[in-house]
Amino acid sequence: MRYSVMMVFLLSWIGMGCWIVCFWWMHRISSRQDSMLKELHAVTARIERLSRVEHDLIKEVHPTVSEIKDRVQDMQETVASDSSIAKR
């Protein structure tokens, strides 16, 4: 009887120790996940900011590109008409 009581007492302490180790391990994993999520959030915030800046730059450049294409087309027409006049 004394042996079984001692065994139950020992197993109870071992079980409690296992629970403590388990909780510590889960806390460690959770803190790593939190730090990874914070880092990931910071990266996505930087990407989003850069994306906005890039979008603003493209908005500024886009009308200029259209104007340049129009000017090049006008210049091609002018050169083509000048070369046809020169051929006559």
C-alpha cells in the first residue's frame, strides 16, 4: 500500500512537471510566432508604402509618356511630309 501511494505521488509530480514544461514550450513558440508576425507586418507595411510611392510616380510619368508619344508621332509626320516635299 505504501509503495502504491508513493508511486501515485511520484507520478503526480512528474505529470505536473510535464505540464510546466509543456506550458513553457508553448509560451516559447507563441512568443516566436508573435515576433515573426510583427516582422512580417513591418515588411508588408514597407512594401505597401513603396507600392504607393511607385504608383504616385507612375501617375506623374504616365501623362508625360502620352505627350512624348504624341510629339514623336507629330515629328514623324513632319519628317515624312518634309521628305516627300524634298523628293518632288
